[in-house]
Amino acid sequence: MQEKDQITTEPNADQDVTETNMATEQDNTGQNDSPETADNNEALAELQKQLDDAKAKYLYLAADFENYKRHTARERVEMIQSAGRDILSSLLPVLDDFERAQKNGGLSEGMVLIHNKLVNTLRGKGLQVLDLKPGDAFNPDQQEAVTEIPAPNEELKGKIVDVLEPGYLLGERMIRFAKVVTGK
């Protein structure tokens, strides 16, 4: 029986603890209106605002740094491509001289080999020759009309009559427009 009494007394002890906690909470709610608690709440709100501001600044700086890294990487790639484009553009007149000499039969066997090696090297670097021939339509995005002559026949009006200098692309970018004669 004593065990049953102990078991029944334990729930009563829990009820007493709960009632004591409720009384303490009621006392604490009455203390929340004190000036010290109001100052603490204001200080906590100020600290929370400062934390939010610091987080916003951090996110802004992190995003700004990512944009900076992306921008500098893009600039680096463009600078490398620009340097390659400048070098290839300066080699184009040499390539033109080789081709003129080859058309006139002025190249020895060794010079033909050097010309072929130069052409293959430039192709390997991404240089492409615009394939133009008389009778093709004139495209001002890829060609420069040096002069306009009366068309020898009706089919060549507004079209290419002769190609004076070939045009070149480096990748997708035009590095030299083709110089052509058009018919009118």
C-alpha cells in the first residue's frame, strides 16, 4: 500500500511544480514592463538591426567580388584574343604577298613549302579565309566594295565581279574585310 501512496503522491508533486512555474511566469510577465527590460528589448532590437545591416553588406560585397572575378576573367580572355588577332592581322599582308607570288609563278619549291606551312599554322590558330568568287552576292558585313564598274552581263549587277583581296575571320570575328569590285 505504501507503494500506491507514493505513486499517488507523485502526481500531486508534479501539479505543485506546475502551479509554481505558472505563478513564476505570472510574476515575470509583470516584471516585463520594468524599465530595465524595455532597455534590454531596445538594445536587442538595435543589435538585430546591426546584424541585418552587416549581413546585407556582406551579401553585397560577396556578389560584387564574384562580379569582379567574372569581369577580370572575361577581360583576360579578350586581351589574349586581341593580342592573337593583332599578330594574325599583321601577318595577313605577308600571306597576300606569298599568294600573289605563287599565282605569278615566282615561288621556288622551298618557298611553296614555307607558304603552305604558314597557311596551315594560321588555320590551326583559327584563321579562316572567306570563300568568295565572282558572281557571289555582295555582303557589306563581310566585304568592302573598292569600286563599282558596269556589269559585263545582267547576272552580275549588284554582285561581285572581282576579288582584289580575300577577307579573313578569326573564329567568328572578322579581322579583315574582303576587298571586291562590284557590278552596277
